[in-house]
Amino acid sequence: MNEDSIVNLVKFMIANGINDSRDIDKDFWNQFIEEYGDEDIRALMEFSDDAIYIPDLMDEIKDYHNVILTGGGINECLKEVEIAFRALGKNYSVWDKFTY
């Protein structure tokens, strides 16, 4: 599974008013697969204890444009913020000098 799969799922969750992947039902998964054709993320998420939760942060960042992200773990917390910006279709860049 790649990052695009996660971004697509987050986009689809937002569009359907779902904040917690544990609230996704079979109909939602079927619609998601029909639209994106990505069954790998379903196999990973549907029956696992892992979850994707869309925080209130999304409401805060939806009005931002051309953001420069700094600080944080490039594959950890910062990655979550990058996925949020991508799901919202927002332009951003990462200032590598201040990430780890």
C-alpha cells in the first residue's frame, strides 16, 4: 500500500462525513473500491485494530494555502500533516532543514 491509498481514503472519508475509519461499513468500502479501485487498504484497515482518525485539525487547515511545513518526524507526525494537506488538495512544501 502506498501513501496515495491513504490520501484517497482520507478524501473519501471527508466527503462522506466519516472521521473514524472504525465507523466504515461494508457499503462504504464497496463505494470506495468502486471509485478508487484500491482493495489493499481495505484489507489492511477493515479487520485490524489500526484506525485512521480525521482530527478537527482538518477544519483549521482547510483555509491555508502554500504552507511551508517544518519540524517533526518526516515519516511520523509530519507525514500525518502532509497527508491531511494532500487530502484537502492544498499546496505545501517541506523545509527539510528543520525536519528529522
